Amino acid sequence: MHNAEISTKLADVTSLLGDCKAWAANQPNSRLAAHLATYIDVYLLGVLEESFELLFKERARKANDDCVANFICQHVDKRFQNPKRQSIGEMLKRFSSDFSDAFYRRFPDDCSEMKALDSINSTKRDLAHKGAYSLNLTLEDVEDYLTRVIPIVEEVESILG
């Protein structure tokens, strides 16, 4: 990851996850650990949203045209709530079909990275619509998701150059 801000945010998620795992190792309450895992999952989703927005905004600013950059930045702000493969690919295509083609080749719909991104989104949706009683996510699940979604951010960064 070349973007320092994104690297810092992902490192914060990793650190928080490590702290929670260390705490949970000494606690018998798996329900509380599930709440912590869900919190980190939702926090991670926010970091992913911000990361994609930041990468697209950086690319827009490379045009050295403030009007174009402002337009793109305002559009991007509304685009990446609950990011999915399709929304990322569609935004890349607006820059270049070569960008979206490269992204879709790297991340087929059923790949493990996209499954992890879908799971992160599902946890947030389930929390909002089903409530906390349905929480069964583990800290290990979130750690696995984190490991699998980082390549998505890295690839988008690489594609946008």
C-alpha cells in the first residue's frame, strides 16, 4: 500500500483487532467477543469506504483541473457506502473500461476477496436490520476478512496509479 493515510487506517484496524483478541483470550464471554467483532467489522467497512473514496479522489486530482476534481470528488462521496464489487467496477469504468476490465479479471465475482467484502457488508446490514441478538461473528472471522480485503484496496490503488 503506497497511500500512507490508508496504510495507517488499516494498521489501526489490525491493532484494534489484536487488542480485542488478546482481551478475548482471557474472557469466557463469547457474546461480548461477538459484539467486539461486529464493531470491528463495521469499523473496517467504514475504513474501506474511506479508502476507496480517497483513492478515486486522488486520481481525480491528478487531472490538475479543480472543476473536474471537485465534480468527481462530490460524486465519489455518495458512491461508496457499503462498497461492493459492482460499485467499485462501475466507478473504475467511468475512468476507463481498461480499469474496470483489469479489476474484474483480478477479482471474479466468486473469489475469496469478494466473498469477504460481501460478508463485511452483510454483518453491518444484519446488525442494522436484525439487531444485536443475531451476532455470531468471531474476531477470527474479522481477521480473515481483513486479510482478504486488503488486496482489493491495493489493486484499486494500483489500477488508478
